[in-house]
Amino acid sequence: MSHPSSRRTFLRHSLQGGIALTAASTITGMISSCATPKKTTANNWPFKTPFNQQPLGYPYSALEPMIDAMTMDIHYNKHAAAYSKNLKDAAQAEGIASDSSVEAVLSNVSKYSSKIRNNAGGHYNHELFWKSMKPNAEQQPSGKLLSAIESGFNSFGNFKMKFNEAAMSRFGSGWAWLYIDNSKALHIGSTPNQDNPLMDIAEFKGLPILGLDVWEHAYYLKYQNRRADYVDGWWKVVDWASVQKRYESVI
Ligand code: MN
């Protein structure tokens, strides 16, 4: 019979050793069958984000006029780069292997410091954010994702309205999400600060497929206090092909 604390020790060692999370989850599942029910959701999503910041896929000016070049430059090179650097520093201090995936860290984030929580979340959220935008965007999804949005939210227009509500009602800093839960259903949600649905401490859990940064640093230079105008502009640069690809790779 496995004691819960030994399972935690095993998980932490697995992460430190960089074992693929799917393998760790499988073994954890085997151990769980004769132990007390586990509290954290195992992360089986097929994505592994590295700790290093990835190159931006387009020039800083590519999303103008919806998002201005200076905001993109400062956001990517100062804010987002700092999350990646601080994550690496904190991971080293807390014994997390540098080749772990951010997803693995987030799924066990309750075991680490608030510095890990803020910076692993911040790094992950921005990596997804950059990949979810592009110039000359489609304006709306198609295929299986559009069907799922229409059946889950009645219409694409209604989905956008609900997502806008999540973005606008987030008090202070945070994110609005479109995410998939463990039963592969789509949901809209909002988290404070740099939290996200992959965290074991999140109010709602799942895989984000689209995220909107509503921190003031994401829009203040161009939009000042007008968050609603920023959100309206952001819809015009959403890379729906990328969101669809992410969705279709897990359903
Ligand atoms: Mn940001």
C-alpha cells in the first residue's frame, strides 16, 4: 500500500528527472489504484512547452493597428521574457529539472513557491498568447471547432459575447480562456494574475486552447483604460487555424 506522501515524493522525483509526464501519470495511476484518491488531476494533454521563450512568429508591427508594435516589443521582450527567466531561476532554486515541461510544473504547482506559480503561469500563458494571434486572420473558426462552439454556446456570436464578458469582468489583472475539460467539452473561464486552467490549484481545470491577456501591460499604451476596445481589436487577429489545430489534436 502506497502512502500519499511517498506518491508526492515519487511525483516530484519524476519531474526532477524529466520523465515524460504521460509515463509518470501512467505509473501514478497504477499506484493510485491501491492508495487514497489523488487530489491533483494528472496532466495527459499532448503538449510540452519548454522553459525557454520561443521566437515570435511575426514582426512586432504585424498585428497593427489592433495591437501596436511598441506594445508587442515591450510585452514580448520585457514582460514575457522576464517570466521565462524568472521561471528558470526559480526552477533551479527549487530543484525542478530545466528540461521539464511547463505543463508538468503547472499540474503540480501547489507543491512549489508562489514564484514558480507566477512565472510558470506567466511564461506558459504568453507562449500560448503569441501563437494564438497572426496578421490577416480568419475572423472565425471552421470545421470541428466551429461545430463544437455552435453546439456549446448556440452560435459563434454568442460565444464571443460570453468570452467578452469573461474578459471584461476580470477585476484587475488576469486572463480569459477558451479551454477543454477532461471530458473534451469546451468552456469559457477567467483566472486572476498568471493562473491558468492547467494548474492543480485552478478553480476550473482543463487545457486552454485560446487565451486573452487582460493585464494593462497588454493594451495600455494604445487603449489606456479602454479594455473593451482592446478586446474588440484582438478578435480581429485571433489565429483560428492555430486554435483549431490545438483543439483537433486532443479531441
Ligand atoms: Mn502579458
